[in-house]
Amino acid sequence: MTAPSPAADPAPHHTPTRPPRAPKRADRQPPRVHHGDSFADPWEWLRDKEDPEVLDHLRAENAWADHVLAPSRPLQAQLVE
């Protein structure tokens, strides 16, 4: 069973006051084994820099950060003058 893509999700995972959250996707990667201990990393899928879902999530995070930081733009400009 595959999870719906973020673009197909009718309800956004973020609001102006809450950042986008990456969905857990333990089913997309085999478990990791370290020192004999096996565990699933539900965010391992975010390492794939070519995956369109990863890129969409990063764009959503960046858009949210731009929105939240917009009121501080004048101060940001002063800091780099």
C-alpha cells in the first residue's frame, strides 16, 4: 500500500502557524541494522534528493519559512547593511 502524494492530499499538512510535517514512511525503506539492532527510520525517504515528494516537501517548508519570516524582512535587511 502506498501513501498518497502530498500534492494529492486534500488537506494541507501545515498552516501559517504550523510548519509542514514530513509524513512517516517506514514502508519505503528496509530496516537499518547497527550493531545487531534493527530499526526502521520513517524519515529515511527524505534522503533521496531526486524524489519528487521530497522536493515538494522541501518547497513547502521553504514557503512556510518565507511566510513566517516575512514580517522580519526589514530587520533582516538592517542586519546585513
